[in-house]
Amino acid sequence: MDQGISGWSAKHGQTVVANDVSKDPRYYSLVDGDAACSNLAVPVKERVVAVINVEGMDPDAFDDSDGKTLETLADQLAVAVENIQLHRQQRDQSRSLAVAEERDRIGRDLHDGSTPPG
């Protein structure tokens, strides 16, 4: 994730608008043949977990409003990712609590069953 314009965007946490990728040394194409002319990369913040990367076949395909639109989308995606992570943590804690409660119950049952009558 540290290569190309997307990698730079992820590493620095900044949006990159490259409207002529032939002049940007960070750009490289993953496909042979029809390479893009423009590239827009937006990190998904707070802690960068992904980059939204859009390529255009024409020069000057993107402007600041495109970057702002994708930044808004990236912010919403970051909230969704954080919610997923919080949900997983809550689920894991609930499972751990259920296991601990079951162990306590079994321990009480064993203790109650081992007491001699009398």
C-alpha cells in the first residue's frame, strides 16, 4: 500500500489530485495499454484503513469538487468502519462474559453437588 499515488495518499493521509499522471512520478499503472491520464486518491481517515482511488482516461478529469465529494464519502466510510470495529469488540466482550458466567455457574453447581448431606 505504499506504492503509487494511492500509496502516497495512504501514507500521508492526504487527498491527491493528479490531472496529468505523466508528470507525476508517484503514478504507475497496474495494467498494460490504456493507462489513465488523471488520478484522484482520497484516504479513508482517521487512521487510514483504505484509499478511494479513481482514475480518468482524460487529462484534467477531476477538480476540487470531485475531491471534496470523495472526501465526504471517505469520512462516511471511516465512520462505518469504526462502527464495525466497535460492534466486533462488543460482540467479543459479550462472548467472553457469557463464557465467564457459564464457568461460574458450573463451579457453583459442582460445589453445591459435592457437599455431603447432613
